[in-house]
Amino acid sequence: MTHRLSPEILRAYDIRGRVGDTLTEADAWAVGRGFATRIRRAGGMRVAVGYDGRTHSPMLEAALVAGLTASGVDVVRIGVGPSPMLYYAAATLEVDGGVQVTGSHNPREDNGFKLVMQGNSFCGPDVRDLARLAETGDWESGAGTVTEADVLDLYVGRLLAGYAGGTYRIGWDAGNGAAGPAIARLTAQLPGEHHLLFCDIDGTFPHHHPDPTVEANLAQLQALVAERKLDFGLAFDGDGDRIGAVDAQGRVLWGDEILSILIGPTLAELPGSTIVADVKSSDALFERITALGGTPVMWRTGHSEIKTKMKELGAPLAGELSGHIFFAHEYYGFDDALYAAVRLIRAVHLSGRSLTDLREDTSARVATPEWRVPVPDARKVAVVEEVATRLSKQGARVTITDGVRVSTEDGWWLLRASNTQAALTLRAEGRDAGALARLIAAIDAELAACGLSRSGN
């Protein structure tokens, strides 16, 4: 028996598609067969499986488990919860890998799979290999068993181990995503005063989409912080691996600004350490790492890319603009927004200052949010290559670690192909408003030369 997986769902660091269109129940079964085959051929036998709160996640999880067991792997089901809880299970249970059924921050019609194998990210060529195994039917066969494990309380207990004091009044917005129940249990045990928004799981996301990189999605959290006069607010994406924050004045802290606050205690404890941040992050972050005696490394965007790089370099801490924060020191090296929240509380406490004051130190620059321009998957990489070639001929200062990052006297701008959506992602950061306007104009000119615009038309 063979099966064809749509090439467009095979992303750089996970599998993601539109349910009923590019991603089906049969695809989930085939992913299970292929992943189990890879696990067995590497000498493994057991896999942990979790899923997020999307309406179709239980169906995909059941098909995935059927595929895993049909290829002879024993499955440990941990149920619904955030992706970091699955990563925690994969790191602490006697298993050889893990799969989380999740659409992360994608539209509610989407879903997919994040995979880990023997402590490492399963991405890139490994993901594409699942398609090869499916098309050839090169699967192991067997009759795996299915057991269940309730790890929620253990996971929350591990989160609490990152707490180091401090009593604050905090708002928490789970966005009806999979992290809600874990946040409720965590905050019930943290000192201070905690106000929770949308912690019941609802895959239709009735209040706002669970993506803290879009400021409009933080409006209710900002209103809560203002109304209750809270110290700050925290927000999470649909599967709990990305964090956003607002200070007491309602101002947003993006992922690189949160990381900038977290590096202080880390470099104080581990002087000279390497800190990894993605190519979308602010120059101010890289400069702050250097100023505090650390070694900054700019790397490609993507949770699997960052995890692999920090492991290679032995970095204790890493992060992305999108709010993925990775902790290797005192933790397991994966991205966990709930643990990042606890560590952020810890960093604020250790500083002896407020989050509002700390935000003032993160950057004096002016930046855009991350923009997304819809472009078909088949074309987005070609657009980036076209822009890179044109700028190279013009003698521009270009970094091609991930897409095209262009540095000028005004600051920098970035254009790259999204690894999770049919889109280009854009960002610019200038030394002042005038500089930012010139950088945006440069982006618009390059898009226009490709027949595109930021409006997507």
C-alpha cells in the first residue's frame, strides 16, 4: 500500500496544511506509518503523542496513532495540551520520540504535526523522507500498543521549578488555545494576583485568533491590564510555544524584546555564553548581548532551526521575534512559552525593577511589526532569490542567512520566505521614524519590481 503526501504540507520544520484539502485523515495515518518506521529503524519502539485544541485535532490524532501502531510502535497518549507539554513528555518519559498534532498559530482551518526523535528536531530532509516512505510503501509493519499518561501536573510542576520569587499582578491570555488548562493550574500555584482570559479550549477561537505577534490580538489583554492596573500581561499562541507580552502601559514587547530581558540573568550566571537569535530580531538585541559580555549568533528563523543551532553551539538561551524562546540552561532546550513566562517573572524580580522600566532599556529604535505578503508556495522562494540577485548586483550590504537582510545607514530590512505559510515575511527597523520610512520605501520598491505589494495585491 502506498500514499502520496502533498508536497506543500512538507514544511521546513513541521507538517502543516488545510484540513480536508491538503491535509486529510489518510495523510495523518501515513505520517504515523512513516514516523514509526523511522523510529524503529533507529532502534526505538515508543512514541508520545499529544494534540492541540483545534476541532479536527482529535480526528487527526486518532489516525496518526493508528498509523504508528500499524508500523509496530507503542504509543503513549498524553491527550490535549500545548506543544511544550509534548516536548516535556518526550524528554522525560521512556520514549524514543514524540508527535504533537497542532496547527500552531495558523488559521483555524489548518492543522499539522510537530515531531521530535531521540531528543532532536525532526525537520527538513527528515520530514520530506516521510513522503518518500509513503510513496514507496516502505513501511515497517507490526501491532503496537496504546497506553495513556497524564503528565499535566508533572509538567506544571516542572514549570514552577523555574520560579525564583516575586509577587506581581499579571494578566494571562490563552486565546482559547491548548495552553489554557496548564496556565490555570500554573497560576493557581504562583504567588501574586492573576487574571485569566480565554483559558477554556475552543478550536473556533471565538474571542481572537491565538497569535501574539499580531497586535490586534492583544487588545483584550491590553484592556485588562489597563482596567485592573496590572503590572503586565502575557499572551500565548494556539499551541503554547510562543509568548507575547504587554507592559503596565499596554505597550507590546515582541519576542526579541522579551529575550533581551531574559539574557541579563543568564549572562550574569553564565558569563560569556552564546545567545542565539533569529534573523528577524533587532540589532539592539545583538548589541545588548555583546554589551553584557555574551556572544551573539544570528541564525535562521524556525523552531527546529534554532533548537538545532543552540544544541550545536551549547547555547543556554535562544529566541525569535515571533516569541519562541528556548531554554537549555536549567531546562530541556525546547521552546516553551509557559516556561518563558515563569522565567520572565524571575528576570523582572531579579532586576528589582518593573517590566515597564525594563522595556525602556530594550531598544531606542523604531520597527515595523512582522508583515506577511501572500505569495504562492511555488513562487515565494524565487521572489527572495530575485531580490537577492538584484541587490547583490547593486552592491548592497546583504546577509543571506535566511532570506535577504539588508543593512543601510538607516537600519535594516528583511524579506524572507515563510516556512509555515504561503507568504513572504517582511520587517524593517530604523534609527528613527524618518529612517524607517526610507527602509519601508526600499521594501516597497523591491516588491513592486517583483510585481507584488505589501497589501498582497
